[in-house]
Amino acid sequence: MTAVAAKAPKPRKRRKLGYDNIAGILLSLPALLLLILFVVIPFVTAFYLSLFNVRMGSSHAPVFLGFEQYRRILFDPETSGTFYHSLLNNFVFALIVVPLQTGLAIALAIMLNQKLKGIAFFRTFFFLPVVFPMSLVVVIWTLFFSRDDFGMFNSILSAVSGGAIGPIDWIGEPAIALTSIAIMSIWAGVGFQMVIVLAGLQEIPTELYEAASIDKAGKWLQFVHITLPSLRNTLVFVVMVTTIFSLRLFDQVYLLTSGGPLDSTSTVMFQAVTLAFQEGNVGASSAMTVVFVLIIICLTLVQRLLLRQEKEIK
Amino acid sequence: MSRKTKTIKKTLSYFFISLATLIFVAPVAYLFIGSLKPNDEVLAGLAGFIPEHLSFKNYGKVFKTFDSEATGYFWNFYLTSIFVSSVVVIGGLIVNSMIAYALARLRWHGRNLVLGLVVLLVILPFEAIAVPLFDLLTDYRNTYFVQYIPFVASAFSVFLFYTFFIGLPSEIQESARLDGAGPFRVFLQIVIPMSKPVFASVTILTFLAAWNSFLFPLMMVDSGDVRPLPLAMSVFYQQQQKEWGTIFAFGVLLVLPVMIVFLAFQRFFIQSVASSAVKG
């Protein structure tokens, strides 16, 4: 794509290229400067800070440590525990959210893709939570998760079981707190995915389904042999975005549980922010950030690889 | 299929869709009903859905609570959010579409390098630079400036514009160039009018991200004068004696304008989200 674009405007005269050259640089300059100042430089700074013992508000000159911060995070048995624990939480969270949210998004998209009157009206409701800020989502769900009898989920449980199941502490119990956050996140985010899958569904030619019906393939066979393969690229995209979003998890944790109970909902980003702002340890926080970015880059490369394979098959 | 089975199937479809919708919007309904109920009747399990003893008292309370220098003024949270989001959206549309056009349609020195940089930056999440950004911008804490400036240029928006511009037919642009129109004129008079869908998409996606922005304001703002709405919500929630009705009223005031905008332009919202899944 890039190569074609470069050749596209074939300049007839040399003078024209000179003009384009100036125009191209001028048009790019504002965005380029902003990106360098506020994205590239901070990231380079993160790497630089990670090599020093930098403390927030400290008057001591930073001491150069080399890769000591990385060693502490990754290899020192005394200090690496929190990091691995948080990373594990990220992955467990992804393991819950990615299949559930993607599956739900597919189910909802198929349900809302039926040719029925007023279907657009229903679609609206599933997308609605996307416009809710996370700080508000958390407030509503705090009452759903409330550990006393008046919490919504406990009230439903007790109504359904006739009072046999006692109240559960949805976000105070280390074993289920992360799952609770996951369910809330799915509610807040599934509409976004649903819309993307819906767009993918609408691109599948209806002839494929008609041919399958003539061959007497049932709905399930059609789903497995037509819908899923046609959605492959859409689903790779959705899965990758959801995975990366799971690794970035911060707002929900900060607002709902502050990483607790017993670090059971702590995540890498939550640790990085806590290290910097609560312990003032900017160096360690930056090192964690750099590791975090490397993980994201690896995941993105895997995605590229999956998409490329698809192109080769075609 | 007979007409009768068709009708039954349709009714069943509607039934399941309605049921799923009801479950899904329950938290939203709970928010709106709760905002109108007395504080001690909100956290009441399933009874929280029963609309009784309704009044607008909680809304009055919200405005009364945020009516001094110390707490910040409620309308000021709104203005902050509107102002910051507007600058991010409008500034972003201008600078990001400009660079995308230069990358897609012009030949200049360093073009491939810049394109590579943009593609690389698309995958860099904001969280990765939040802490050093705090370090670098610490002198600008508690300003509007610090809340919008890092978000105006966005590699993701550039990428969306770029893929759209590449897909535009180039014949009209080229013949205009041959007739002597410069690149700026082609961009303003030919490319922009042809690109309304991508401008709409970027506007909506940028607006949603800017309006809901939380982590960065949390780091940079601790004064009531420049606090954006989502942060104000969380501060209010944490300080409060858990007067749920009042908190919910705050929540409704926070989300209602966006909900109205969303309902009015939902077709565009849904299209832009669908188009954000650009082909890898």
C-alpha cells in the first residue's frame, strides 16, 4: 500500500516536486512536532528514567543504576513477586474477558442482525454503555456488587434461591474480585465489539447462506462454515484489541478495588502508577512501563503475523 | 415455512431480544431511577428499580454541594470537559488530517520515515507514557493546557485519515494538479469535501476518548477549577458519605448530554466504531 502511494502523484516537472516537498513538510509539521514532544520524548524519557534511581520530590541527584530496575522487577525474587502477580492478573483478566466478551459480541451481533422491524432501536441500547465514563460505571456497579443483602446481585441471588444463598462479597473476596471487575468491563465494552462484528456480518454475501440452505445445511453448520471463517479478520482484530485493553486495565481497578483485596486485582498499570505516585519511585515505575510496552509490541506482532497468514491463504 | 410458524418465530425473536435488552439496560435504568429516589432507598436490592418517592431533590443537592471555590462549581466541571474535549477534537481534526494528506498524496523528504513512525506510535498505549509525561509537564499541573495538549496529535487518528485518503480516487486530484492547483488547494477544495465520513468518525472517536479521559486528569489535576467531569464524579464519590441518590444525580448530569448527542447521531456513532476496525 505504501509503495503505491509513494508513486501515485507522478510529478511531471522537477519544480513540482520541490513545491510538494515544502508543502508535505509544512502540512506534517504541527502533528509531527506534537507527536515527538508528547509521545516520542516521554517514551524515550521513560527508558532513560528507568536506568536511574529517581524519586519524586527528592532533592538527591538521581543515581545511575543501569539495568538494576529491570533486574529487580524481573529477576529479584524479593521484589519481582508483585510484578509477576500483577501481570498474571492481567492475563487472567484477559482469559475471562476475551472469550466471554467476544462470544457475547458475536451472539448479540447475530441477534441484532435479524431482519426485523425496529431492530436499530434495540441496537442503540447495547451500544449505550460505551458513552458512559468508567468513573460512573463503577459507581453504578458498586451497588450491584455491594456485599450486604441490599446489593443487587445478592438481592437477585436471594430471590432466586429463596434465601438459601447468603450474601457474597463480590469485590472483597480475593477469589472473585477480578471476575467481578471483568463482568463490569464486559458490560461497559461489549457494545463496541458488537458493532464491529455487526459490520463484519453485513459484509458476508447472502448468496453464501442461500447456497448453504439449498444444500440443507442447518443454522449451526452455516455458522461454523460460513459466518466464522468470513469473520476471521474481524475476530482477530476484536480479540487483539480486547487483549491489549486487558493489559492496559487501570481505571476499573483504581476506582473499584484499588488493587485489593490482597493484591488480587492489582494490574501492571496499576502497579506502575502506584509505584510512581504513592511510593514516589519514578525509576521503577518507568522500568515497568517499558516492560509493559515490550509485551504490547510482541502481542501486536503476533496479530500482524496472523493477519499476514490469512492474506497468504487467500 | 407457513405464515403461522413465521409469526411464532418472529414473536420469539422479539421476546429474546427484548429480554436481553432489559437485562443489559438494567444498570442504566437503575441509575436514572435511583437519581430520583431518597438517598436511603437506592441501595435496596431489586427494590431499587421500583419508582416511588420520586423527586428532583438530589439534583438540587448536587448544585448546592458544588457552589463554592473550595469544592469547585458544578458548571465549571462541565465547561472544563467541554473545552478540553473541543480543543482535542478540533485541533486533532486539523493537524492529523493535514499530516495524513501529506503522507497519502505528496512526495517529500522523510515521508517514509514519518509514516513508519506513525505506524509504530499507533500501538503505543497512552498508559506507557503517562508517568514520564507527568514528570515532563509537572510545571503545567492544574491547567487546561496540560489536559489537551498531549492528545491533540494522535497517531491513531492520522492512521484513520491516511487509510481513507489512500482509498480516494486520485484522478480528480491529479487533474486539478495538472490545471495548476497547489497541494493546499487540492486538500481544502477536493479532498476535505470528499472525506466527510472519516472526519465524522474521527470526531466521534476522539470525542468519546477525550470526554471519558480519566488517568491523566487524575495525575495532573487536584484543583476544583479545572477538574473535568469524570474526575469530579470520582472525587465526589470518594469524599461522600455515600448519599447514593445524590451521587446518582451527579452521574445522570454527567452522562445525559453525551447520551442525547449519542441518540441524535447514533447512526454516525455506530458507523465510526465499525470503521475503527481498519484492515490491519
